Amino acid sequence: MFLEQSLREQVALAVKELSGNEVAASGIRIEQTNPDFPGDYTVVVFPLAKLMRQSPDACANALGSYLKEHVADIAAFNVVKGFLNLELDDSVWTGFLRNQWNSENPGKGNEGHGMKVMVEYSSPNTNKPLHLGHVRNILLGWSVSELLKYNGYEVVKANLINDRGIHICKSMLAWQKYGQGETPQSAGIKGDHLAGKYYVLFDVHLKEEIKTLTATGMSEEEAAKHAPLMLEAQEMLRRWEAGDETVLQLWRTMNGWVYEGFDSTYARLGVDFDKYYYESDTYTLGKDLIQEGLQQGVFYRKDDGSVWIDLSAEGLDQKLVLRSDGTSVYITQDIGTAQLKADEFGISRSIYVVGNEQDYHFKVLKCIMEKLGKPYASGIYHLSYGMVDLPSGKMKSREGTVVDADDLIADMVEAARLKTEELGKTEGLAAEALNELYETLGLAALKFFILKVDPKKRMLFNPEESIDFQGDTGPFVQYTYARIRSMQRNVNEPIQFPAHVNSLSPLEKDVIRQIYGFSDAVAAAGIQMDPSIVAQWCISMARTFNRMYNELPVLKEQDAEARNLRLCLIHATATAINRGMQLLGIRCPEQM
């Protein structure tokens, strides 16, 4: 970023000196040079040609000549169809490496200093285990949190647990009717899987009842409403809301099982939270704000007593915020929770990591908070992401066809074991170390494959492709890191940056330029809340390093200055790769 800004300023000065016209440095477009042409940075001169009163080629040549003569850092230039390619002197890159090669936190930014942000992610229901869709949400939310922290923000990681409602009562009722006292301990399964088992079982029995009712001539829609099992579940929900202690005790017991199961999955994924919110505590919040909005004229009351807001002028529609009987709807809870977050933490930005099927909901929420005049409203941001598909198709919770997160992790670890053994990379490792390696590789394959995709895009998760040691995968990046660490273990002397560097080879320069780009990748990933930018940087860094590794000797280099430079270079590479992978929640093994 510093080099680009410096070049913009130098180009702006050159335009003024050559033409007498001033141009804002911020408006000058500079890109990395196409690999097919010599150069480091390219100036897009077409907008400048008019100011210079020259053709694009003539303008580019005039600017290139001026910059080469007056700017010591520019070693050469060339012009290709109106584009000015600038080649920096090797001293620029060696100077950067000299200052950065031993940094523990390369690319760490300070853009968010003094700003507090809350990132809400995961937000599961307590009627079923976490599944593949949750995995994308969790990994995205955690990584974005870490990226924001690395860019200087104070971050609060939050999890809003959906622990009440008709879906929860379905699991509870099915367990009560068919469970015969089964517990996670007696069944030998995790508590969240046990709850999910009974959620599926409820649907099985409900379908049987619907089938019986439709056989009497009742429509399927009416049968679904009047099925005894559904009526019992609705009655259980009413009893829960009325504070029936028997129902509450069952609810606490089953939710306790589920929380233990969730915590186990979170721990294996390596994610954490600073704050938990529970829908059972927050579902009545927001009513006071609705009353406040009624007095301000933000909301209006219909004849039946229900309260609405008209957002048609904002391109939305009329939205119910309070039922006629005075009970909350989902948006009511979110209005209250948004205020609660601001009151508790004084956050300047609230980021909701939620699938793109809720895009409309969050547009409504932000608009309502703006109309209520809440100062934090502008900081409400929906980090919308696409759904995850499998080669076998979509997932359906009620039919029990969901890919459970725990099963997916276990399958990925097993796939890592098989692939590692197939490639013969287990030599010299004890059983415990091997098991740790399989876990590290399997989780890396899963996390990297999901996070390397732009969050906004719908994605197809392919387990076999994700574990490839040569593809654009986590294990490929990990293997590159392990290769460097193996080289470093064979270095007996202290590593010192060489006092003099005569010149850089193209391959060495490529590696340094890639390391230099890490800070830009981290900054862009934080601004755009897109970990895929860092993941793609990791892939590019690994490939760039491997090209140098395959063509230039390091440990066998006879020239002491060249050897020292490359040792510093591989150290900086390993540090940057490791840090990049850490921001994705991925560990890099020391040996593979």
C-alpha cells in the first residue's frame, strides 16, 4: 500500500511538472503489472493523456522518462499500448525484506483503532446438531472477527442461541412421548445429536397423522394444522411461555444436553465466543422501543391493535412489528437485541453473519433503527453469505438428511489419514503425532475449502477436492510451510540479513513482492469482511515460493550473501503463511 501511494504522488508531481496541470494523487490508477510484461506496477495513463495534451503512448513515455530521471527507486520503464509499466530498483524490495523478514505480525494494521465491533455468528437452534451450513457461518464469522482484530478493531464475538419456539417444543415433545428416559449418556451419543434424533422423529410421526387425516377427506394443509401431535407441540409452547415449571424443567434439561454438544463441536473447530445471547431472554425485548416509535410516529397501529411500519418509500413494504394480542414477532426481538448490544458494549458496528435468505430481514432492521434515530443504526451490517451444497444435493433437517458438522469433521480427518498414508508422509512420526497431524490436515482441508470462496457466492463443497495436496487447498499451503520448516531445521548457523545485496533474481523478487502484498490482502479482507482474499493470497504465496524452491538452491547455495538472503526470505515466507492461515483458523504443522 505504501509503495502504491508513493508512486501515485510521484506521478501526480510528474504531471504537474510536465504539463502545469494538477491531478489528485488519489485519482491516479496504479495496478500490479501483468506477469507477461516486465515491471512491478502499471500506471493507467489514459485519464492523464488529456491533461498532458498527448496521445496515451506519448504521455506514458514522457511520464516514464521523467520518473526514471527524478525518482531513484525506479530502475526502468516500458510502455505497452498506453500503459506505463514501472520496474522498481531491487533496493526497494531488499529494503522491505530487511525491515520485515523477522516480524512476528506481518501486515498488522491499525485502521480500526478505537472502534469496537460485534460479530454475531453461529446462532444455532437447540433442536438439532450443527450442520454443514452452520460450519460455513461459524468459520466465516470467526475468521472475520480475527481479521478485524488484526486490523486494530476491538472485537466482541457473539452467539445468539435460538433456544425457544415451536421447533424446540417438537424435539421436547417427541422425547417426552417416545424417548423412554433416554439420555446422551445412556444412548452414547452427543446431546445435540440426541435432540436432533427426536426432531426427526416428531416429523416422522406427524406425517403419519397427516396421512391418516387426509384419508378422511381433510386437505393436507388442514391436516397439518389439526394433527394431534402439532396441537400438542403448540400447547407445550403456550405452557412454556406461561412459565409451566414441568415444561421449563424439560426445556432446561434438553438444552443443557445440546449446549454440551455444541461446545464440543466448537472446540474441535477451534472457535470461541465472548458473549452468548439467548432468545428465551431476548424474545420480549423491543416492545418498549415499539412504544417509543409509536409516539414518534415511526410505527402505526391498525384497527385490530397490531403495530406496523410502512417502508414502501424505502423500496420495502409494510412490516408487522407487534401482533394484535401484543406479542412479539421476530423483528421485535432483533430491535430490542440491537439496543441491548449497544447498551452493553457501546459498539460502533454490529455485524450479523447470516445466510442470504435473510437479506430482506436485515434491510428492514437497519431501516427501522435509522427511523428510530439510533446512533448505532448506520453500523448495522448484514454479512450475507451463500448456501452450501453437496455433490449429493441440498440438506433437509426434518428428514434427517443433514450433513452433521461432527460427522463431516470425522470424515475429513479420515480422508486426511488415507491421503497422507497414500503419499507416504507418515515416516518418523509416532502414533500420537500422526493422529494430531490427521486432525490438523482434515480441519485445514475443510476450513480452507470453505473460506477460499467469496462469502457472497453459493458454493459446492467437495470433500475429495479439498484434501488434494497439490491443488488450491489448505493441505497444499500447509505442506509448503512444513517444507520451509524442514529446511530451517537443517540450518546450523544464526540467520543474519546480508550486509550487501547486489541484485535479486526474478524468482526472489517475486517472493518478496508476494510477501509485501500480505498487508494489502489483510487490509482488504478486513474492509470487505472476506477471508477468501487471505486464502487466495496463501495459495499464491505457496505457489510463488515453490517456484523459487524448485529452481534456486538455498541450503546448497555457495555464495554466503545469497544464502543468507534466501534464508531470510524463507523465514519471512513461513511467518507470513503461518499468520495468514491462523487468520483463517488453520494450524500449520511443523512436519508432514
